[in-house]
Amino acid sequence: MNKSENSLHVLVVDDEQGIREGAERILSRMGFTVSTASRGAAGLEIIYAEPVHIVFLDLKMPGIGGMEVLARIKEFNEKIMVIVVTGFATLETAIEAMKKGAYDFIPKPFEPDSLRMVVRRAQERMELSLEAERLEKERNRTLLDLDNEKSRTRTIIESLPNGVVVTNTEGVVVLMNPAFLLYLNLDVTLKPGKKIGEYVDDEGFCERVMALSQGDCPSGNDSSSYELALPDNKFMMAEGRCILGEENECLGAVLILADITAMKALDQLKSDFVAKVSHELRSPLSTIHEQLVMVEKKPENDEYLLSRAREKTNGLISLIGDLLDLSRIEEGHAGEEAQPVLVDELLESIVDFIKAQAESRKQSLKLELPVEKNLPPVFADPMALESIFGNLIANAIKYTQDGGSIKVRLELLDNQLQVAVIDNGFGMEARQIDKLFTKFFRIKTEKTRYITGTGLGLSIVKSLIDKLNGSISVTSQPDQGSTFTVRLPIMEKSH
Ligand code: ADP
């Protein structure tokens, strides 16, 4: 094979050596890569093995006949251009070969010029067809890229967790993603194509979309936001913008919907909490105010009124203390001093400390420790544990009649320590147990009405136990007593 810079590869198949050599010389000089074969079979082998563009094929050869070789070439690759080489006498055969897919023919014997002319024609044709092929490939690739880009964008929009809707200048929906349909409780199979009002049953929202679609946009980077209230207490925040064209003309609007239901609920909780706290602060403060006014007016009563006022301020101080504790715990600042704590020793010291309170009410307060010694420690902030058990034991004393009995029982379970605070006091009804850990919840009965408290103690207890990955449960019967059972994991780091 004669390699050359011309990218086209020409094969000469002829049994006459002179023709092969002559053709090879001329074609090589023209810059083609040239291969030669003296038989059809050898020619075919070259064709099967490497890319060949143009073939000069002698129709009259020993071995496989030229017509047969032509058929096989065309069968293998119909783009290969075959120029049949034939004597004058076999013109008909040449015509027949053309009918069978040969591109051209050249009669034998031929002048170098005729060979050049024929091969140039074939070359031009081949180059044109190669160029067309290349262009076609390129076009397909760009189309494919475009298509990929389009489907990528679409997939991203479809997968966005936020709802997306796009309208044209008439307010007709041209695109909406599944999250949009889901948020608005719409059938997920709905297709775009109708006015926004057909999909969304909220006049304010639709008016906003229409305005945006027609170019009524907030300036600069601002977007227009709108809150949508949906059935089932669901709330969405819609943020929208105009879509601007190259000349700043409005082409429509794009809106994004975010589910703000949880945020709204939190907001509501916050307002409820502020209202509750304000209420809890206002009534004792007004009483103190009244009492101070009276002290001013009647100085002879001052002792009694001042002591009542002091009691109230004490209550307020403990309320604020509890509130601060709670916010500290809820912000995650409690329990930072975690260390191994021996709960039996801790309970002994709490009971020792609080015993005086029980004695003043003639109640018995007993601590029951398990027989096994060397109980495993709990990994916790000792202050948090003191707060948990101190609160529960103080409550048992507060909500049990004089002369009642309170037991604090520590037990070792599989992987946990269990502390039960058991009293035989006022108890409570089942429906009240559910609300026990709600902030400010207090049970008001004849027996409890004079007992002071903030209604925050058990909320604090619950939050602290949650932080320790523990649990608390309550059983109670009115006038029979209550049992608060706390379980804490042993030596497991909690934060
Ligand atoms: P506080 O004691 O300041 O009112 P808590 O959150 O500690 O607040 O308790 C909430 C309410 O639960 C109390 O007001 C009381 O009605 C009830 N309670 C708590 N512990 C007991 C108990 N051991 N027996 C009966 N009722 C209790």
C-alpha cells in the first residue's frame, strides 16, 4: 500500500501488472493512498480490513469474476465507489455493472489523463458525500446536545422540591412541576395550557400572576411574594417575577411556591406562648400593683399586704427562672457538663435535702435502693438529674395530702436505670395526664387551688429527659396517687 497525504484510499484490482503499476504511480502522484490487488479475492480482503473509498475494478479477471466482486463490495459497504475497468468489447458489461451500483467506468487501455479525470470525479463525489456525512453527524450531535440540555433542565425543574409554575403574557400556564400540583392538591396528571385561574382557586394569587405575566414586576432583583392559605391549614408562600426577553420585554411570569405550613404553625405556637407568658405575668403583677396602692393609702396594713406582695414577686421570680431554664434547655445549652453520675448517691442527697419539706407536712419520704451494689453510672449533667428528680419529688410532696407517703424507687433494668416517684396523693384523671408536660398546664381542683406553681416544672423535666435520651411515663388515679417513672440509659454519652 502506498500511503499518502490525501485522505482517500484507492484500491486497484486488476490482473494486468502493467495496469496496476501504472495506475498506482499516477494515483500516488495525485496524493491518494493506493493499494493494489491482482485478484478479486485479494481485493476484497483489503476492503474488509481497512477503509477503502474508491476501487478500480477490472471486470475480467481469473478467479472470482469482477461482477461478483462488485456485488460483494456493494453488499459490504455501498458507499465505496467502484469504477469498472473494461475493454471496448465489453461495453454492455460495463453498463450492466453501472446498473448494479458501479459509479463509473473506464475503458481499457486508458490514457493517464482519462484515469485522472475519472478518479477526480469520483474523488469530488466521495468528498462531497463524506462532508455531507460529517455535517449530518454534527447536526445530529448538536441536536442531541440540545435535546440533552432540554431534558436536563426539565428533569431539574421536575425534581425541584418547590412548586414551579410559568405563565405566558396571557396568564396561560406553560409549565408546572409535580411539586406545584402536589402543593395545591391538584391532580398530578393535569397538563399546562389553561389560564392560571383554572388551576388555582385563589383570586389574589391569580391577580398577582396575571399582573406579573403582563409585566407588572417589582423593580430590580425584588420578587413579588404572596401568601396562599389552602384547605387543611396548609400555607404556601409564592414568590414571582416577570420573565424578560432580550429587549426587556415581558414574556410571562415564573412563580415558585414554598410550603410554609410548619413555619406558620411555629409562629402560631410562639404567639400563643407569648400570650400565655404575658397573661401569667400580668395577673400577679396587677395584684402586686393593687397591694402597693393599698399600702400607700393605708399604711397601718402594710405588714400583711407587703408580705402578700413579696409572695407574689417570689412566684414571678420562680416563673421567670423556670422560663429561662426552659429556653436554655430547648436551645441545647443544658447538659453540657455531662459526666458519669451515680444515681443512687444523687437520689440520697436530693431526698436528704428535701426531707424537711415532707416532714413539715407529716409525710413519709422513703428512698428504696436496689440490693445490688456498684450500680453503673449514668452519663449526664448532675444538675440536669437534680432538676429532674428534685422537681418530681417536690411535686409528689406538693400534690399529696398531709400525712401521705412518698417513695422513690431506684431499679436496674437491662440497659437502663429506672427511678419511680410514687405518691398516694391527689392523683389526676387520665385525660389530664396527656397534657401534663405542656407548658403552663396546671390542674385546678379544690385541693390544688392554693398550691403555688408555674406549670413549667414538668415541661423542664421532659425536655431534660429527652436530651438524655431517656423516657418518662405517668400512671395516676384521682385520690389514689400518682407514679412518675423515669428511665435513663446507662453510660451512654448524650448531648
Ligand atoms: P407546677 O407544679 O408548678 O404547677 P408542674 O409542671 O410541675 O407545675 O406540674 C403541672 C401540674 O401537674 C401541677 O399543677 C399538678 O396539677 C400536676 N401534678 C404534677 N405532679 C403531680 C403529682 N405527683 N400528683 C398529682 N398532680 C401532679
